[in-house]
Amino acid sequence: MGFIMRGCRKSKALLLCCLVIILSGWDVCYAGGKFVKIKQAQLSLIDNKAKLSILLDFKLSPEAEEALYSGIALFWDVSIELKQKKRFWDKTLFAHTYRYSLTYYTLLDNFRVKDERKKTFRRFYSLSEALAFMQHIETEEMPLSGYVAKQCVISVLNISFDKEMLPAPLRPVAYFDSQWDLSTNEKRWCE
């Protein structure tokens, strides 16, 4: 019986050590908005339609910039949810995800920002121009189903970098290296 108890104590100690190591390194694994931040977001409501204007602080880490210059496309998802409070839950009036990519073309020596949904793109001669363009997002009119006037509309905005679109050898590094935290923290507000 004593042998079993000593083994149990050792496994609990090992589990506790693993937990402490994981929690101390959590900030490395968590996307905390180090390089991409939401500076301003404003919702305009007209009748049963809404329009969102977003201003970001958008930078690339040295590792992401190096990957971009190596020909790896970088993808972001902009998730927008508009809700209103009901008695016991929030009713979703509108939910949509916009997808954007940033690519460098070596032969043309330019950058391309593409709206993946519309399949439209713009070319830029420098990375700073491309990032300046990506800092401003204007949505088209979003129809609100079940909108109640004079009641607060809860906006939920999240910009997330899609690490799954990176090449397989780079993905494990991207999940644990803080230089790949190219996402924002979720922003909620009421207008």
C-alpha cells in the first residue's frame, strides 16, 4: 500500500509541475493583440441596416514579415456579430466573417491585399502602404433581422490570424511563438 501512495504522490507532484509550467507560459500561447489592435470601431445604424467602420493598429512581427517575403500568404478573419438583448439571451441580428489575405510577389516586387469573399484585390509597392490599407475596414450595409429600435445593439468584433493557412512546418512554431500573435482580443460595445 505504501508503494502505491508514494507513486501517487510523485504523479501529483509531476502533474502540478506541468500545470505550473503551462500556466507560466500561457501568455506565449495566447493571442493577446501584441501586433494587431483595434483602435476604434464605430457602428452606424440606419433603419434596419448597420455599417461598421474599423480602425486598426496593424503591424507585422519580424518572423511574419520574413515569412511574407519568402512567399507565404498571411490570412486574417474579421468576425462581426450584432446582437440585442432579449429576456434571457442575446438575439443575433447579424453575423458574418470577412476574410483578407496579404501576399508578396517577388517577380513583380509588390504586395497584394485580397478580399477573399469578393475575390477583389489591390496591389501596393511597399509593405507599409499595404498595412496602411489594411488598417481601415469599412463594411457594406448589413441587414439586421429582428432589430428593435431604441434598444442597444451589442457589437462583437474579433480579428484573428489564421495560423492553419501557414505551411505545415511553420504551424507548430506559430502556435507557441509570441511573434505570431497577429490577432486581436475580442472587442464588445453597445451603441
